[in-house]
Amino acid sequence: MLIEGRGLPGAEPDEAGAERWLKESAGQGFYRAMVGLAVLCARREKAEEALSWLRRAAEQRADPEVQFALGMNHLHGTLSAAKDADLAAEWLGGAAEMGHPAAQAQLGLLLLSGADGGGGEGASGAELWLRRAHEQGSFDAATALAGRYLRGGRVGELSGLVVGRLRRAGHVSSKWSWR
């Protein structure tokens, strides 16, 4: 509220006041305050400090969205000095375990590309995460699975994937099949 000047009529943005309260809350372990500080630091172009606050928030493992954000940062090198696919896979894995569909899809794609993240899951793990993401409606995961099934000659699994997707969208009745 202080950052954006909301809350009281005529209130002006007060980043310094917001930072003071966020640091006090973060000092008590409140992960959302840590995320707020990360956002504030990123706005001020203090990338390393922003990354540090985001990492501290993600280490609490309270919110898969925070772990996903940190994983994507490491994947693309947005705040960090260098891209690190294995570290990205590690953080995305935490979010994926908590049921975050975008993290599941991204982790599956990373594992297909050879990233490890410490889990040693490889291609079989990639397919598992892609299926979980697909079951939650991820188009990216469905596309990746379809490509794997086509390249592997797994037409039966591909047809199941397509029909399942069409059923969820309401385009095919549950009684319809390929045979």
C-alpha cells in the first residue's frame, strides 16, 4: 500500500516507508514481505539484492509461485548473473511437487533438454511431469507430449492425449473412441 500510495485519500507513494515495514516483516520470517522487497529492489535495479530476497522467500517453501519465479529467473538469467538450468530445475521441482502446473510443464521440458536439478529423473521423469501438467490443462505440456509420442511411434498414447484434451474442452463425448 505504501509503495503505491494506496490506503488513505491523497496518500503519496512512500517507497522508503514501505521498505522499512517490509524489512521488519521479513525479519520476522514473513515470506510475502521478502517477495515485496525483491520487487522493490528489482524496481530500483538492484538485481543481486532482489535475487537474494526472492531466494530467501523461496527457501521457506510456502508458496509454489515464489519457487516458480526463482526457477524461471535461473532459467532465463533475469536477475542472476548467469543462466543455470540445473538450479532452475531444482527450484521448479519444488514448485512442481506442490502442484504448480506451469512449473511441472517447464520442469518436464528442462529434463527433456538434459537438465538435472539433482533429481536424476531424465526423460522418464520429464514425461511424468509433462503428463501432470497436461492433466491440469497445460497446452505446452500437451504439445511436448504429443511430439514425444509421435517421434516414438506411440500412436495409441497420442490418440489418448488428443481425445482426453478434446473431452475436457467439451468437443468429444465420453463415449467416443478412436476404434
